[in-house]
Amino acid sequence: MLLVVLQLVVAWTTSRWPATRLALTAAPTLLLHHGEVLEDALRRHRVSPGELRQAVRSSGNGDLSQVGAVVLESDGTLSVVTASSLGDASALVDARGTRG
């Protein structure tokens, strides 16, 4: 019951004052960029290299060099973007660790 009440309080607060969203929710974080695993980001967010590889395999890819980006989303899911679909990487603008 307490968790339900806390969830409602957080949802109400972030919908009324958008600035509180930054303090209460995680920002998306880049874990892999152009086939290169970002080890510091993995450690910081406690994601194992195996979990990263599993997400890549689940997306139908077998070669990390063919992956443009893997993002740890705010909800804890891993989004995989292939190198051929990355384009100008504008979808990664709000992800921490984005680099050119």
C-alpha cells in the first residue's frame, strides 16, 4: 500500500512540476556507441557486459560492431539501435554519455 501511495505522489509531483522529474527519474544513458562498449557507464549503472550482449542478440544482431547504440532507458529497458538505423543520432540527444 505504501508503494502505491508513493508512486501516486511521485506521479502527481512530476506532472505538476516538470523540473522535479530530473531529480526523481533516471535519464537515458548510452552504454554502447558505434560498437564500443562504454565500460564506465556499465559499472555506474550496474549492467553486466552479458546483459548488454543479450539485448543485442535479442534485437537480432550478432556483431557488436554493427550496433550504433545501446541505451539504458529510464524504465530500465535496453534499446538497441543498429548502425544502419542510427542516422544522425538525433534520437540519442537526451541520453547521458552521448558523444560525436
